[in-house]
Amino acid sequence: MKIRLLMHVLALVLASAITTFVAPGLAQAETANKHMIAAANPLAAQAGLDILRAGGSAVDAAIATQLVLTLVEPQSSGIGGGAFMLHYDAARRTTVAFDGRETAPAAATEKLFLKADGKRMKFFAAVVGGRSVGVPGVPRLMDVAHKKYGKLPWADLFAPAIKLARAGFAISPRLHGLLVRDKHLPTQAAARAYFYDATGTALPVGHVLRNLPLADSLQKMARGGADAFYTGDIANKIVAAVNSHSNPGGLTLSDMKSYEAKARLPVCNAYRQWRVCGMPPPTSGGLTTLQILALLESQDMGQIKPGSAEAVHLISEASRLAYADRGKFMADADFVPVPVKGLLDPGYIRTRAALIKPARSMGKAAAGDVPGRQGNLVTGDTIELPSTTHFSIVDDDGNVVSMTSSVENAFGSRVMVGGFILNNQLTDFSFAPVRNGDLVANRVQPGKRPRSSMSPMLVFRGREPGGEFLLAAGSPGGSRIIAFVTKTLVAMLDWRLSAQAAVALPHHVNRNGNVDLEAETPLANLVTDLQAYGHKVKVRSLNSGLHVIKRSGQGYEGGADPRREGVVLGD
């Protein structure tokens, strides 16, 4: 086992039931020979590592990790939210995409986020309360994936989270800071009683937070499987909390019971000598990332300096084009005809790539004339704020999980039930269903899954299917996830950076508008140079949470984002 002394000491500390936080920036690139996990919280990573050490599969470890994240990172993900998982089966060299995205209740209509006068609601007026809650997908996704790829008993995977929920964990600086800044969480009775003291002040860093209601919910699920979440006491509590809120939703027990997590084919495309795979719709992350890479393939990115104005310009221009197509064409493909093949068609990509000029920005890009597109669907007004988590896992058999999980906004709907936060994923739909007389692809429809930007990715050696696993990556960050992940892939594939160096590389983002440069990094010095290209530039915080594993020789190397509290652990 090759773990630095600092991380070895950390692992020993994490083995106790109550632990102190690990400050951001301590995680370093690690190497391992047998198995590895990179995750957003040390306690969650340790739970996953313990499962791997017990002979568990990558899916087993992912379930244990997600359950602990429900407790220790409630602002980002949990059993009250949704997720996307890519799984690589090393023995068969096949990849499956598990879709655990939330669904809109059967009672939802296109007017869900419109006021009586037809005008769209303000964002947080829609978010806070039951109106924004979709049927959670994480429990059923875990169930479906475990039945296919699990090795250890289902109940065993719940033990670490149940134990920790009862014993307690120390509030970290990141969680405390979010509690202090959130104006809406203290207005909700259950959340206020759990996260704040009697005066409404956020509990301090280091305070040991115990969650007995969550331990009870997890115990029921450990015994009764995912069905114990979607029927019975837990489902009754969820439906009651959503519908009795002052900003009620229309969730029913039938909506809960009928939820399905779906196994889908991943979207894959060749990039130079590799094959890159991502999640298909309803997330836009896989397709948009693949489009950006395809548009860059004609550029000699390997000869361009990382973090240079030229690199930022070229990636930004490719991003403009891909984000323009994303806005118009991508939504839940079970409801909307998404032209997946057309968006990656080589002829179409060549035509779009020709719009990228080496010395001048094209400005705001228009969506293209995509082969195979149907109808006249248009771009909506989706607001997608970041509160998500990502973890990457490799087990002893070489199986891989790349999983991104979310409750959407920080602390989701702010509604807490059974010890966990309920999502606000329905606000990932366009609030307005029609624009200039044309239907919006990502409009609200009953049973539909809102478009996402979550981008768990897997990369394989060789351009054809069946290649060896090379790397797994993903990040939180709202609609900026795509940019974070794409830049990280370019950094590892074209610039040959290590996993940790690629994760730590300063961010630049273009979502078909301004170029955002990460503050307090060398990129902030590029403002004048990028303006000379014709870009509008903003310098701002860009708080990703990238977690990457890359095959290196006979083992693995990992990277944990220094911008958050994540770690890489392995043997």
C-alpha cells in the first residue's frame, strides 16, 4: 500500500466513530495496486474503502459511500435525491449507464413553475418546499445496480452509515459555512431543529451531529430493501411532507411506488486514440462533453500550453457550440426526440468545428442544423445551481464506478424528512414551457426526468469498443460540470498531467456566454489577452469537486479536488 504518512494517519482517525474534519487541500494524488476510491468526504471514502477491503465490488462500495454522504454531505446528495452511475464490467469489457434521475409526479403540468398571471416564479419561490421535489431515484438506482453487480449482502452496505448516524460526526468547515450562508434552511422546522441551535445559529465546526431519524430510515432500508423507501412508512412521510408544505407539491404514493431506475446504453465517441463514454439523456453531460472533445480533435491540443490564452480560447469556442446545441436539443429522450447520433455525426462536427477561428471569438453561438433532428423544439430558461457530489471507484477485479449524485441546489428543497434532505430537481426543468410559440424541449411533463449536466465519464484505451479502462472522472458544479470535466479530460489525455495535477488545474468555463476564469489563480491574469480575442471575461470562484482515478502501469493513481474536502484512499 502506497499511502503517504499524512493519509495513513488520516485513515486511522477516520476509523473511529466520531472524527474531526479534514481541511480542504490536504488530499494528494495517491497510488494503489488493488483498489481505490476518490470521494468528496473522508468519512464516506473510508466507508467505501472498508467495503473494498472486505471483498466488495465497486457497486457495493458506491452504495456504502453514498449512504455516508447522505449523512455527512447533506447539502450535496443523498437518498432523497437522484444520481447517474456508469459501471464498467472488467471481465466482459462492457459499460452500462444506470439512470437514477428523479421524475416529475403524475400531477405535474407545464404550468408548475408559472404564477397565476402566467409569469415564471422566482427561483427560490419555486425551490423551497414541496413544489420542487421529484420522486427520489438514488435508492432504486442502488437496488438495481446491486442486484446486477453487488457481491456483499445489501444490509452490510448500510452498516457504516447507520453506525455513524448514531454515533455522530464532526461538522466540517464547508458544511458549517453553507449552514451560515443559507437563508432558507432555517425557515424549515425539521432542518432548523437538526442544523441550528435554539437561537437559530448554525451549529459550529466540530460539533458532533447525530442523526437518529436517518439511522432509523437506513435500518428500514437495510432490512426491507429499496421497497422500504418507496412504500410504507418512509414513503408516507415523504408524501406528507411534500403535500402539507405551504408551497406544496403533488407527489403521491403511486408516484413513489412506480418509480423505476433505468439501465441505459452509454453514449460513447472516439477522441484521438481513446474512447470516451458518458451518460445519455436525460443528462446533457455525456453528450455535451463528447461534442466539445470532438470539436477540439482537429486542434493540436497537445502542443498548446495548459492554462494559456490559446488553450482557454479554443476550449471556450468549442464549448460555445456544444452548449448551444445542449440548450435546444437535449432533454429526457423518453419524452423528446434527442438527435444523439446527429449531434456526434462526423460531418456535422466538421461543419461546426470550422466555425472555431484561432484568433477571434465567434461570440454567442447558435444551435446547429443537427442531422436527424425532429420538430422545432427550442431552448428554455432552466436555472441549474450547483450542489452535487461525485466519486470514482475501482475494485479488486478492475470493475469501475463513476457516479455523480445530487439534490440539485444546496440542501435541495430544504424539506427534511426521515433524517434526509429532499431534492429540488424539478427546478432543473425550464420554468417556461413555450418560447416564441415553440415548445421547450426541457419543459415540465408528468413522469419526465429533468435535464441534468451531471457528467460521470469513463475513458478507455483505443478508439473501438472493448478497450482497457484508462480513467474515471466527474464533478459537481451545476451546468459548469461539463466544463470542469472536459478541461480535466483534456489535461490528462492531451497534456498528460497526473490525476491530481489535472484536478487541481485552474478552471475556465464558457457556457456560450462569458468566459469565467477561476479567481486567485494564474488564469486571472489572462483577462486582457482573452478580451483581445473578443471574449467577455469574468473572474469568479469556480468551486468544483472533481474526483478522478486513472490506471497507471499495473496500478492506479487518484486525484481529489483541493477546492473541497475530498480524499483518495486505496491499497
